[in-house]
Amino acid sequence: MKITKAHINKLEDYLWEIPKSFKPQMRVPARVLASEPLLDAIMEDRSLAQLVNVASLPGIVGASLVMPDVHEGYGFPIGGVAATSYPEGAISPGGIGYDINCGVRLMVSDQKIHTIRDNLEELAKELYAQIPSGMGKGGQIRLSSKDMDTVLSKGAQWAVANGYGAEEDLAFMESKGRLPNADPSMVSDMAKKRGSNQLGTIGSGNHFVEVDYVEEIYDDDIAEAFGLYEGQVVVLIHTGSRGLGHQVATDYIRKMMSAMANYNIEVPDRELCCVPFNSSEGQDYFKAMCAAANFAWCNREVISWEVRTAWQNIFGPDIPLKLMYDVAHNIAKIETHKVNGQEAEVIVHRKGATRAFGPGFEELPLIYKDHGQPVIIPGSMGTCSYVLAGTAKSRELTFGSCCHGAGRRLSRTAAKKQVNAPVLKERLKDEGIFIEAGSFKGIAEEAPIAYKDVNMVVDTVRESGIAKRVAKLRPVAVVKG
DNA sequence: ATGTGC
């Protein structure tokens, strides 16, 4: 059945609900966090049908949720949050995504944009030279099978211990760059092989390394705590677990498709395949997912080292780049949330959604603790990005989650038809944004026109109260696959 | 997203 406005109730400004009564399979209502114009845009693709499907997941609690940057994905929409009861509720690889622990980190310099304007083109080229990018691309590091197991169990700590990272970065990463439940033996040899030369590589698609400057500060206190100020040059890194995470997802989706029947699980779409978290298949996947997440954190740490190398090559020694924060936006976590008025442990699936815990969260570095978790929102290439801070309200509305980006508006194919990439590249150069990319195809697919307006997305999360605006970033140099 | 596809 086609979902229309008639099926959607407005709960409050920026919060919409498709009630449980919409379909018999639904176990909880389906909720959309969006302004009305964004809701209209969301209704253009199959996001809401997928959101409704997710509401039938075994053990789902509260509501099936999507953020304002949602678009359709494999089974689950990208920009979705689903919490299932721990430990017997479902775990579903589709609710995490093929790129396990795809995420973003922000590094901050102590340079002002006007001091490096003349270096930007050179900087873009040097970053492109230092950071392997593109589909299937490997890097310099070849991991032995012993080192691979250490990466999978220790995450970013491996990079630090092996000269590709900085000890002081670890405290500034979600989960300190390491999920303790990882078990390398649950990751297939094929996945390990695919990942063995991919540490320190960004891949393709929407992944990038980008130099930005802070264009505007919205909250002085939080910006100061996060170490951000107007005019400051910063570096944004967006990538995940590459072929390794993709293979883990592929392996376990295949296993769950056949295992599902053993647990009498029926889902409205095969792509929602899942098993009970506490089943053997569920535990195996969770341990493998944690391992792939650790690979991704290590990858972003190694890329930071490459960025620091490029920085030194252009600006000389001793120009520090500090890690502001690193967030995952494709991951499942065991967390405590309020469910039907009671605190309960739940398995929170975030697929294209960022954890956004508010002030007081224990894991945060002391200097951030009074202000909530940094939430990093990359916009599309050549527009702008945001730094937000999580709030207490995110726990009430979205299981402590927020949006993760602008959200795709056009399919890759549609974007390629509409965009003349060489012209776009020149236009952006005229605006002072230098792009270095492996292919014009990649530039076309990632053109700003292919994305929603990130300002509208960020306005929604701000108005709904799940995050505060801290700073707006403007790109000046971009490396893409 | 991904050695683009059973």
C-alpha cells in the first residue's frame, strides 16, 4: 500500500508518526523526524515503506525511527534507528549497513584560513598523493594475519602502537576507537584478505578527506570546549571499514537468510533478515561487526596519520592537527534507554545515524562532558558541514541519535545524467574549492544537486531539540575516490 | 557502501 499524508499523524513540530495500526505486522509505530518540506521529499522514495517494515522487527521497542536525511537503503532506510530488546531481540545486519562503522572524524589545526589560501591547490594535491582513494584501492600497509587480528580486536590502538597514530587521539573517539566484544575469529578469511591492504584508504562513493574552515560559530561555550573558533582550518575525514566490513555484512546476511527460519522469524522483506541477538548466529555476527568497526576506527586513525604527513610536507614540521572527535554512523550498540517508562538495555541499530548523547555522558573526554557528544554532519561536496552537540532530549526522542549528513536526493544514475563533472569541478575551483578526485564519475555522483539541503536537515534536528548547533564548516580542498 | 551483478 502506498503511504500518503493521510496515514501520517503529526505528533509535534518536526515529529510525525505512522501508527501501529497501519499494518498488522507492525509491532511499534514508525516515526519520522522532519520538517514538513523534508517529509514531502522523504515521501518521494521507498524510505517510509522501509521504515514501516522495520517496525515489524522481532523485539523492536519504542518506535522505528528515521532522521531528516533519510533515503532508501538495503532493507532498512539509511538514516534509520531501530532499538530491539536485549538480549533476545533481533540483530539485523541490514540495520547497520554494508559499510560497518562508516563514520566521520574532525581534526583541528591552529591555523587561520587566510594564512593558507595560497597553499590550497598544492595542499589538495598533496593530500591526494598521501591518501589512497578509489574503488578497491589498497595502501602501503600490508597486514600480516597476526597484525590483522590485533587491528580487529584493538581498533585504533593498533595504529598508535605501530607508528601510524597518536596516543592522545584515542580519548577523542567514540567508544575510544575500540569495541571490546570484537572477535577476529568470527571474521572470514575472505574479509581479512580484502582488508589486508586497505588500512589508510578512503574508498569511493561519498567517502572523502576535506579541508574546511570554521565559517560560523553558533554556541561560544561549546565551541570553546570543542576547541573551535571562527576562521580556523580543520580537516574532515569520512570513510569506514572498506572491503572488510562489506564482506562481513555479505557473509552474515547470507547466513541469516537461511538461519532465520530456525527461529520462526518472518519479516516483510528478505533484506531485513535477522536472528535473535542471543542466538549463536546473532552472537557471531555481533562479534564480527565489532571487529569490522574496530578496523574502521583503525583506518580513520591511519588516514589521520597520512593527513598529518601531507600537512608537514606543505607547512613544515610541528604544525599540529588535533583530533576533535570521531563518530560512527553505521553500527549497533548495547545501550541503556528508557523503554515504556523504565530503563532497559537495548540493541540500538544506527544506520546512517549518529550517536548524540547529551551532557554528563561518562565516556566523553572531560572537556566535552558538560556539553554533550560532538556530532559531525558532513554536507555534500562544495556546500557546508556542521558540528553539533548531542542533548538529553535525543534520549527521549531517538534513542540518543541524530542525523548523519545531508541525505541523498538523486540516485547515482540520475546525478550522472544531470551533472557535467568537469564543469562542476571548474565552477567549484572558481569558488575557491579545490577538488582532487580519481574520476569525473565520482564527482558527478557526489554533486551538491544529488543531495538534500544540509541546512534544512540541521534545522530540523536543532528545532526538534535532539542536537545543538555549534559550528558551520566551509570546504576549501576535497579529496575523493 | 562494495574486487558494481545468483
